[in-house]
Amino acid sequence: MEIRELRAFSAVAEEGSVSAAGRKLHLSQSAVSQTIQSLERQLGVQLLIRGAGGVTLTGAGAVLLREARALIAQHDRALAAVSGQAAASAAPLRVGLPLEFPAGLLPRALAEMGASFPHTQVDIRHAASSAQLSALEAGELDLALVRERPADPDYDAVLAVEEPLGVILSAALAEKLTGPAGVRLHQLAGLDWLAFARSEAPSWHDQITATLRSHGITVRSGPEGEGVGYPLIAEVKLASVAAGHAFALAPPGWSASPAGYLPGDGGALPGGVTWSPLVGDPLVRRTWAVWAATATRRDLAALVAALDLTAR
């Protein structure tokens, strides 16, 4: 048996239902049910009696609950004594988050971390990549989720997400340009790219600019090379696109919601504009989880492991 299984069983017994335990642990109801079934198979006994009003413990379940509580407490004490987790948990885990981050990814990773570190408090701070890296250097963040992987050996990083970007166009333009596989990048020549400020993520901005120019698209520069200079307010961006003279780049599921994402493939966009894939995925946006190489927090390590794209 694993500690996470005992935590799940204890939560179900204490909350009186699988759904309530899932909410407490930030796990899906099916994940909690599968954990309980696995425990029952391992032990060869029935632990819970399921009913319309919730669950009740069998005799074996009552014994396991008593022992599970003792084991969990002993485990947490040992972990605190060895790693100093008690002191670390007193301080919140400070995580930087960029705009337009996939909605479900961080909550899932936090839930996975929370199964082993239920007392860790997380402080989410929205900021551009450059601001996050500055905060990480100043010791004001424990983990930065950024568009650029630092080459500095003082930092470690894992790839958290890869997102092939598509194009948002006016509906009239999209009807003309979109083929069976989407829009070809060179077909956007003559349109303005609604760019984000280069200062937010210089290397990523330069990568997009170079790819667009290699496909014959003129990227006009504003002050200090910031790009065309349109605001990033979603409503303004979409209004500019709807006029038919500009395009925006976005991953599937982008919308004008505050988070920048809704489930689906862009169907939530307002009338007059539409999202289409780019043929061949010439632009892939990558987000990296970056932390100080000298960090020793175990809860941070658990969160990094949950975010690591290569491990999923």
C-alpha cells in the first residue's frame, strides 16, 4: 500500500462519500474510486459499503482507517524531521503563471502534488515570462512557467506544455484561405500580426518574427522593436481581426475569456472571427517550468514532476 492510497481511503471514510473525498483531494471521483478498489484487491477484503446515502465502513475498513491515520501521521512526521518540510510548508509555494496557459494543466499538477503534500499552500502570480524570471532571480518565486528556457546553469527546467499555434482570422478571410488541412502560413502575407510585446518573452517573440518573415510576412516594428503594438486585451485583438486587415496567433481552444482558454477548438469565439490550424504546425509555443538549481523543497520537486511533459 502507498501513502496516497491510504490518504484517499481516509478521506472517503471521513467525508462519507467518494465525490466529497475527490473534492477534498482535488482528484476526480473515478480516480478515488479506482484507488479504493485497488486497496480492496490488495487486501482481499471489502472496506466500504456503497449506498445511496454515501459509504459506510465494514469491520475491516474500520481497522484500516485506524491504522491508516497512524501511518499517515508517522509518515508526515518522518518527512518533516528528515527534510525540514515542516518549515518549508509554512511558506507558500510561489508559482508564476503566464497569460494563455492551458486551463486544466496547473490544477491537475497541483492536485497530484497535493496528494503527497496536502498542507502546502500555493500562491499563483500572473506575470509575463521576463517578469517571472526576474522574480525567480530575486527569490520572489519558487517556480516560473515561462516561454523561454534559460541557459543559465543556476536554473533547472522541464518542458511543461507544447502548443501548436493556429490563426484567428475574420470569418470572410478564413473562408477564402482555409483549405482541408487549414491555412498555410504564407497566405497571411499582407496582413498585420497582432504581436505581444517583445519585452514579455524576447526569444519567443524573435522566433515567431523570424518564422513569419521566412514565409513572406512583413512584421512591422514599433518602439524598441515591440512589434505592431496592438494591446493584448482580447476584445481589442478580436475587433482588429474582424476588420479583415490583421491576424492573431493562438492555440486550439483560445477564447476571449479571462483565462484565454475554453474547452473545445475555438468554437467560443464571437461572430465575425474564426480559428483555423496552420498547415504543418510551423509555430509551436513551448512553456517551461523553471526553478533554482539549488532549491531543496520536496513539494516543489513533486510539482515539477507533475508538470514534466516527458513524464506524462
